[in-house]
Amino acid sequence: PDGLMRGKRGLIMGLANDKSIAWGIAQACHGAGAELAFTYQGEALGKRVRPLAADLGSDIVIPCDVSDEASIDAAFATLGESWDGLDFIVHAIGFSDKNELRGSYTEMTTAANFTQTMLISVYSFTAVTRRAAAMMKDGGSCLTLTYYGAEKVMPHYNVMGVAKAALEASVKYMAMDLGPRGIRVNALSAGPIKTLAASGIGDFRYIMKWNELNSPLRRNVTQTEVGKSALYLLSDLSSGVTGENLHVDAGYHVVGMKAEDAPDI
Ligand code: NAD
């Protein structure tokens, strides 16, 4: 897709390291000619994100803690000093207390973590999309990352599944609000990938193995594959697509049950 994104400027939020889904997406956008800016959460991650951004020719690397409205405002004010417009935004951010990502959702979930999970993993996409849209003078594309645990019960996903369901609903409402301005809002539902955030989920290795054994493609997906599909949603290739949830999960979401040799019963 040489030049597909030439002349387009995009903000990538949620890069932690080179295992991050945001990294696969950033690489794909850079490869297609986009100009990128990045936000990071906290100085410890800033040290990792700056060299990664530099690898992709970017020196716009801005702190932003999305649980703090003032921090989001400050980040967009800083971005506005470098860029007078914006074409796309990637929200690859999620958080929940890992002690509540195991065992029983009903028994484990506290009000404090429920609220925190919703704020960081759901509301922050609304908060950043509002500010990004204000910079999108010529239409644009907004993308968030979700997971199948929003649609069906997955082991240990718990409050995060409830949050992703709300995130997916917020995509539809924002698609309707922003559509008249030529701004598209979509979600990408990625299959399980080993990242920092995923390591907080109970039995994650087993979930990956299950996906590998039971998905139509009989394997897991990579950050690179998520990056390629994100490129479609962020570019003009998907100009007629909004409010969508694109599954990049080796087809796992269509499976009810895989054929096996039935035991004698
Ligand atoms: P990751 O750990 O690399 O990225 C998560 C990011 O969220 C980190 O950069 C972290 O700094 C950021 N973050 C958390 N709290 C924040 C806050 N208060 N302010 C700003 N940033 C904050 O892991 P990842 O797997 O690449 O996660 C990216 C997105 O993809 C998440 O929304 C996750 O739920 C989603 N996702 C992941 C998988 C998977 O299997 N890894 C599957 C489907 C969807």
C-alpha cells in the first residue's frame, strides 16, 4: 500500500512497547506514508516510546493519562502546536485491575474497579474522539480496539468484557454523531495477542491455545495482521464504512463448535 496514507496525519494512543497492538498499527500506517504522533502514559513508558516513534520518523511524543481530563486537554493542546489538522486517531488503550480478571465476574467485581475500567477503557475513547474530531477539518477516521469477550463470555475477561461491550456501543453512537462531518468511527476486534495488557488476564496462554485449535484458520493473529486491517479502516479504502466492528481473529467469532470425532455416548 505504498503511498496510501501519504499526506495523512494520525495520532497513535496506547503504545507501550514493540509488542503493543499500537506498534503493529503504527508500523502499517508509517509504511503507507502517514505522518505520526504518539501519546504515552507516564515517563517510564515515555523512555520506551520515544525511540520507537523515532524509528517511524516521529518526534511528536506527548504524555497523556486518559483517566485525567486535564491531561487529555493538555495533550491535544500540545498536538495542536505541531499540527493544524488531523486525519486519523488510534485508541489502543485499556485497563482493569488484574485481580478482577480471574474467577467469577459476579463475585470479584468492585465498584471502584468497575468505574475505573469504564473510565479508562470506554469513556476515554469518547473523550479523545471529541477532541480529535475538532481537529479533523476534512473528515477523518477514528479507531478503537476491542475483543470478542464483549459479545460472548470468555473466561476471566469479566469486567473488561462488560467494558468492551460499552465501548462497542459507543462506537455506534459516535459514528452517527460524526458521520455528517465525514468522520468515521470503527472498532477492530483483535484475537488474543501476547502483550503487556494481555498478561494481566488469567490463563491467557490457554486462551491463545484454544483460539489456535478452534479458529477457522487454526492459528492466532499477529500485530502485523491487526496493523494491516487497521490500515484499511484508517485509510480511504474503507471510506464507506463506519460504526463497524471488524474481527481480526482468524475467524474465531463465527465458530459455534468445531467438528471432532464424537465419543460414544
Ligand atoms: P499494551 O499493554 O501494549 O497497551 C495497552 C496500553 O494502554 C498501554 O500503552 C498503556 O499505557 C495504555 N493505558 C492504560 N491505562 C492508561 C491511561 N490511564 N492513560 C493512557 N494510557 C493508558 O496492550 P495491547 O494488548 O496492545 O492493548 C491495546 C488495546 O487492544 C487494548 O484496548 C486492549 O484491550 C485491546 N485488545 C488486546 C487484545 C490482546 O489480546 N492483546 C485483544 C483484543 C483487544
